Amino acid sequence: MQVFSYKISRDYGFAPNPFHGVCTLATCKPKIRKSATPGDIIVGCGSSGNKLAGRVIYVLRVSGKCSFQEYWDTERFAAKRPAFKANLSRAYGDNIYHHDAEGRWVQERSHHSFADGTVNEDNLSTDTSSDNVLWGEEFSYFGRDPPPIPDHLRAFEGQDLYPSTRDYRVFRSDSFFAAVDAWFRTELKQGCLGRPAAWT
């Protein structure tokens, strides 16, 4: 099993999307979405840009992985489709990519399209460079009130859970995974525990 960690500079409840009883990562971080498999743990950390450096915005244990089209077609995830006349959690839905009848990508009006609903080609290219969506029923999402990463995970056998760069980190040590897993299972409350940091 692996642990992935990365910094989140913009937390709108979109990537990750912690609503409707399951936490999903369907956009951004294509390398993590490609590489992670069920059982792996993903840790999204705050950054200096949102004044949350060294803190934990969310922790997710990956339960499943599917393509964008499968995500779009699965009734369980229908509530993740953007609905701008509903509440904010629906407006920031991340179930936005699927194929048209000719097999071309469709980007629904969303946080990753332009405001008028036209396609944002840069976001489409980045997001669909990995045709993978991750989800998990076991998660802790803190949003704007995140706890600090505990000291023992900042210096565990020479490893620091908090990423030192803008890219992600991956840890493959069994002992490090066990330490992160124990922290997640025994010290963190589960579920959607706060509002996204960028919501006013």
C-alpha cells in the first residue's frame, strides 16, 4: 500500500469533492489518479497560499477507481453532477466529464469550465490526461479548519508527510503506511467535518 500527499492551494469542495457521503477525486492531480489503487491513502495538505501550510485538509482511503464515463453513468454518483440552482455542494460537483456519441470529451458547465459554460481547454486537457476517478467511503475532510499534521509524521524515519514541493509525494514504506493508517483510523473523525476553505 502507498501514501500520497500533496498541497491544495484552492479548496472549493471540488477537488476533492467530499459531499453526498463519499469523497471523490475526479479532477486535478492526474498522476495521483492514475497511480493510486484501492487501499492507498491520499493526504491533501494546506499550502502557504491559503495560509494552511502544515495542516491536513483531507485524508482519503481509496475504495474504488473508475473511468470518467463510468463515473458519469453510475447512478450512485449522480448527485456529484453540477447543479447551479441547488446548494453550493451541488454547484461544485466534480462529475463533469463524459463522451458524446462520437467519442469526444464533453466538459459540463462547472468549476473547471468557463463561467458561461464554454469549455476550458486547459482544464480539460489536464483533467483527462488520466481517465481515472478515485473515491472512498472512509475519509476525513476538514476544509477551512484543518488540524496540523502530527509531529511524528513530520519526521518518521527521515520521511515528512508534508510535501516540500508543489508536486505530490508518494511513500511506499510499509512502516510509514502503517503509521499514517493508524493516525487516520484512531485519531481523526470521519466524514465531511467542515466547509471548504475558499467558501465565504
